[in-house]
Amino acid sequence: MSAPAPSRIRRATGRRTPAAMSQSPDPATRAPAETKPPRWDATSVLTVYAGLVMLAPATQTVANLGALGAPATIYSVLAFLWFLAGRLTGRLTLDPASGSVRKAMCVLTAAFTLSYIGLSGRSASVLETQAADRALILMLIWCGLVVVASAGITDRARLDTLLRRLVLFGTIVAAIGILEFFSGWQLTEHLIIPGLSTNVDPAATGARGGHLRAQATTTQPLEFGAVIAIHLPFAIQQAGDPARRGPGLRAMLRRYAPVTIMIISLPMTVSRTAIIGLVVVLAVLLPSWPKRRRRPAYVMTLFGAAAVRVLVPGLLGTIMVLFSSASGNADNSTQARTKDYAGVAPYIQQRPWFGRGPATFIPILYRYTDDYYLLALVEIGIVGVLAILVVYFTGIRAGRLGRRLSGDEAYRDLGQCFAAAFAVMLVISATFDTLSFPMLSGLFFLLFGCSGAYLGIARSEAAKADRAAKAAPRPATTTRAGAE
């Protein structure tokens, strides 16, 4: 009778026999186990930042630090130090494929720095000097944020994870805005985080056309509308992603609830900026979809408008009055914006190229502008405005180029979403001071870094596909004589 195999003895006793042990591979020759990605990577770091910048009230900061004392701002400095430590240890690298966004930030930083240096050429007040110091520090913080996002995220799955979390935070902010609109209860007036104090009085939301304007954790309804508008493309992309489809009500809510909540919240700002942002998003996304997706979108748009009209009587009429009065120059907001051009013209003529200094056109000393291009023209000059346009168009280009390089439909849609988000910023910067608001500016530069990561990943995947195609054996060709 033959002896039992060592494997049978091992299964019966739970122990390894000497024969089995002698057959195990030597540790020196054993294949290395797959290393798991670190649990604390750039996506994890930036998720904490996104949660702080969106869920903490934007009006509350550490008292002794003033405008630089927002929790998200302090944390972003720590995040950049984490990245530098990774660079020193060799664990993190700068991928040249994602370098376009970092180059654009260098251009914007140079414009801010030249304007800051030019501030010494005139007699500026103490308030202006302090504001310029804060602006330059914020610019460096934004640069760090872009570097961490663009160079730290090198995997498609991790980028998707961060964007899903951003949409989740955006949905929470939108839901808070809807609650405020219907209840009249303003969150920032009642929520005080220990250790923080109100740095800026929450903008009086007030009412327009008899409707309370949604604000949530932002500083005012205009910022709320812009924040939701730049989140909306990614919520739409995730709703249509085939990987997120599944049976049951839970899967459907996970896909469509964020889109529905965000779209419903936009008209509740009762502002033209939010509606313009929505129109820009649809104008950029819809033409890129096939007909089978466009037709249901048109139907849903009509049903959504009808639902808002039924649920909130008079809201759509109020919004239409805003646009009609703006076209006729009949409302106070439009008249104020028209007067701004004549009011700031002397300041532009004094320093046209590099401006009066970043963040020095303080409303309590001068006037409001409600137009970021006009404000930037006064503060950082023509060079600064061109640098801002370079940043906006670099983000759009990163999305469009990554879309062309990708062969996956869902990933191609993601590229169009980046283009839509930056197109929104490009347009609405003419309607209010976009990058002067803390939540919107922080989210913008986070998404700008993510667009660089998206382009870098798309380029890496395209290069890998090209190498695989070249290495694949070509099919043998037969001659006519051989075939015969």
C-alpha cells in the first residue's frame, strides 16, 4: 500500500510534514508579494481638505490668524509639508505628464509676485499692505494644493474616489441650502465650531422676490451657486458611469440623488450666476453625449423646470424677471455693475500692467466690483488677467486632451466634466468676484490639480497601450503563391 501524499497528511493534521516543508520555495527565490498602496495617500489627504473647506462654515476662522485661519487653509499647509516629506524620502515624484497645470500656476504666481513687488512703488495703507501679504501667502498655499493633487494622484481609481467624495460633500452643501430655503433657518448663524470665531459677518441672505436665498456653509448665495455649479458636471458623470449601475432602489438613489439635489438647489439662490452656471454646464456636456443620452436629458430638464414651478410657485418667475431687468438695465444690481467700470477706470490707468497689488482694492476703502476680471485688472493688471485666463484655459485643455487620449467612455466623460467646470469659472468670473471667496477658490484649485492628475493618468495609460500594441506579435501574412 502506498504512503499517503504529504498534502493529504497536511490537510488532515493541519501541520506541515518534513516532506512538504522541503518542497516549499526558498524565501530568497519566492516571488515578491504584491505591495498594497499606502492607506494615507494624496487622495486621503485631499479628502480631509475637501471636507474642511466645504463642511466647515467659510465665515469662521482661528481668531488670531484672521483670513488665513480657516481650518482648510491651515490643513492645506500641512498637506503640502506631507508632500514635501514624501519627495525628500523618494516616495512621491513629479510626473511630467501632469506638469501643465503646475506650469500654469507658476505663471499665475509670477503675476501675483510682480504685482506685490509693485506695491512698494506707491503709498499704500496698512490695510492694503496686510491684504497683499495675505494674498501672496494664499497664492503659495494654492500652489501647494495644485502640486499635491496633480503629482500625488497617479491612479485612476484613486482619482475617482476623490471625485466621488467631492460630489458627496457637494450634495450635503446643496441639501443644507434647500433646507434653508424652505425653513428660513440659516446654518452659519447657529453653528459655532469650538476654537473658531466669525471672521466675516455672514452675508445677509435676505429675500429676493419673497424667497429666502440658499447659502449653506458658504459666505453668500453667489458663492453657493458657483460651488454647486462646478460640482454638478461630476455628479452627472457619476450618475451615467456604467460601473455604478446596479439593481435596486439604493443603486438608483446613489446615482441620481446628488444630481437631483444639486439641480434643485441652484434656483434657490435666486441669482443669475447660478442659472448661468447651470446653462454653461449643460451647454458643454450635452453636445458630447450620444443621442441616446441627450434625449432623456432634454426631457428631464423640462420635467425639472415644471417641478420647480409647482413646488415653489413664483421662483422661476422671479428668476426670469432678474434676467429681463438685467437686459433692460432696470435693476439695481445691473446698474451698480455698469457704474463699476467708470468707477475703477482711474485706478486702471494709474497702473495698467501689474495693478495696484493683489487683494488691495478693499471695498471699505474703495468700492465693490462684482466682476473678477475687473477686480483683477485693478489689482494685478493686464498681466494678471492674462495669467488667470491661462489657468482657466489650461484646465479646459487638460480635460479635453485627456478625453481624446482615453478610450474608455466613462473616463472620456470625466474629461468633458473638467472642461465644463472650468468653463463655468471662465464665464461666471464676469458676474462676481469668484476667486475672492474662500470655499470657491479652494475648490477651484483642488479641481485644477485634479485635472492635471487626470491628464497625467490618461497620458500614462495611452503610452502603455501604445507599447502593448507595438509589442504584440503581428499576424503572419501569406503570399498569393503560398495560398494557392
